Amino acid sequence: MAVQHQSARRHEAQGGPPLGPLALVFTSLFVAGLVASTLLAGGYTFPSPFGGADATDDIAAYFRQHTDAVRIGAALQFGASVPLAIYAATASARLHRLGVRAPGATIALAGGLLASAFLGLSALLSWTLSQPEVLGRTDVIRALQSLAFATGGPGHVVALGLLVAGVAVPGLLAGLLPRGLALGGLVLAGLAELSTLVLLADGAAVLLPIARFGGLLWLIAAGFLLPRHRSDPRVRVRSGAGRPEGTSA
């Protein structure tokens, strides 16, 4: 009995850090970066890349006048990418431990790591925009700003949608999450994938904050509600199946 108890405790410890607090950490860091940069810039937000050639001088002026705001915002955003990657790895491992053998767990891992990488890259590009060597070249400022937006906007959000979908689908099929929460995750994941249209139409940018902040809130909720273990560890989720498969009679 003692050996079994120790084995169970060791197995539980291998489940990784708690998902809910991880989601709170990366969401808090991301939001803190937005708030801090806006406050330090006197209420001005990170400029949109959709202003056209006429907005180039105003965009360059923003980065030249608010280097501290850009640098601090970038540092906090980069910091947020780290717990996001840990969340993805932990969520994927937990889904496997819960018996998920469908692709959802791997999709969650791939999406989360891509979302983290795109967010970190966007932060590094933004940090570069705070360097004096760059600020003297208006054309370079505009190019780096577009790259920072593309990676931190549609690049990050589309990948974040894969993370949400990778958790929501097995959460729905295997009953690991409340049905309403799982269905809401699928809707948010769909909006995230539709944000790819931002690359073709400026008006689609409205999808980005909906999918981004909706996805962050969903990951917090899922992090607290996704169980660490199942009552029947023999239950598996079959690829392409609509319900879990049990090995018991």
C-alpha cells in the first residue's frame, strides 16, 4: 500500500505546474505590457500599420518619442511568451495522461509553442524599435513595425486558436470540460483562424482583440477546470470518434 501511495503521488507530481495560475501569469504579463506602454506613452497606443504612406511620419514620431514605453512593453510581452509555452507543454502532457490519443493534444502543443514563439518574436521586434540606431531610419521603423504587428497580431492569434482548439475538442469529446466552455472554445478558435483575413483586408483586424482576449480568458477557465486525472484511467479518446472509448465491459 505504501509503495502504491508513493507511486501515485509521484505520478501526480509529474503532471506539471497548475494550468490555471500559469494562464493568469501570462495573461497578466501581456495585459501589463499593454497598460504600461500606453501609460508611459501618455495614453497613446502602439500605432496601427494600416495608416498608409501618409501615416509614416506619425508612426516614426511615436517610436522616437516613446522609447521607454516601447521597451518596457516589449519586455513584458516577451516575458508573457515564456509561461504560455509552459502552459502548452503542460496542457498537452495532461491531455495524454487523461487518455487522449487523438491529435488534439499534439495540436495544442504545436499551437501553443507557435503562439509563444510569435509573441516573443513580436516583442523582440518591438524592442528593436526602441534602439537609437534604428530610429534614424523612417523606412526601417515602418518595416519593423509591420513585422511586429504581423507576428504579434495574426501570427500569434491564429496559433493561439490552435492551442484553444487542441484543448477544447478533446475536452468536449471526452467530457473533460463543461460542454458550454468547450463549445465556446471552438467558437473562439474559429474566430482566431479567421483572423488570417487581416493579411488580406484591414477591416478583419476587429477579429484580433476578440480572439486574443477571448482566448486568454478561455485558457484561464480551462486551466482551472481541466482535471488532473480521470475516474477511469482506462478511458481513451479515439481519433475521429465522437465519444470516449472504454476498455471495460
